[in-house]
Amino acid sequence: MNERVAFHDHIFRKNSCVTKKISYICKKEYVLMKRLTKKEEVIMNHFWDKGPLFVRELRELYPDPQPHFSTLSTQVRTLEEEGFVDHKVYGPTYQYFAIVSRDEYKQRSLIGLIDKYFDNSYLSAVSALVKEEKISVEELKELIELVEKEK
């Protein structure tokens, strides 16, 4: 059984896909998250929007044709193994809930993207956006102002 470790008020299983730890120059330790598949992201969006759910309730949120109960149950258990959800036991059934917030997932995904594709250089990432004209000079100035305000 995987040992669980605490991180920002969340529990993650050590040695799971989620817990690749990386130390950055600022000496903060981040947990890079596995990227969700499209189907996993749909499930997580339901948890993030609705809160704790039983698998049968989760299934009812899908339009027809709904996924099979067992398929959805397996996908949710996989998300649990990967450290995205946990459960409470209610008799013979489990109620699942997200232990990773949507904002945390977005933030950790961005950190992983910058680490993987820009050699952990935020400057390179922003430079790429400027070169591809995905960010304007005005937006860059706004970004600098935001950073200076938070210092």
C-alpha cells in the first residue's frame, strides 16, 4: 500500500503518478500533477462543480447515452489512486470528493508545462508567448504591475 503524505491540506499517495516533487530556486516544493485525460477531466469538473458525489449521482450528470456504472466507478477509483479524489464510506457505498481543487490543478499543470517544455524557465515561457504574439505589450505591462504589487 502506498504511504500517504500531506501537501497543502491534501493527502497524496507517495510513489503515485501525482507526487513527483521538484524544488525550485525559490526553495518552494511543488507537486507536479499527472495530466488528466479528457474523460478524467469531465469527471473532475463534476466534482469541482457539484462537490461530493456517489458514482450513481455522477452518472446522472451525464447526457444520454450515460457511461456504464462500472466504467465510471473504475475511472473514479483510478482518480483516487492517482491522488485526485478520496472517499467517505456510507454503508456499502462510497461518496467521492475532490482533494485537489480546480485552481490547484491548473497551477500545478502550468508548473509542469513550464518545467517540461521550457526547462523550468518562466522567462522562456513568457518570451514564447510574446514571440508568437499570444500576449500583447499592454498585457505584459499589466503582468509586471501585478507582480510588483505582490512583492
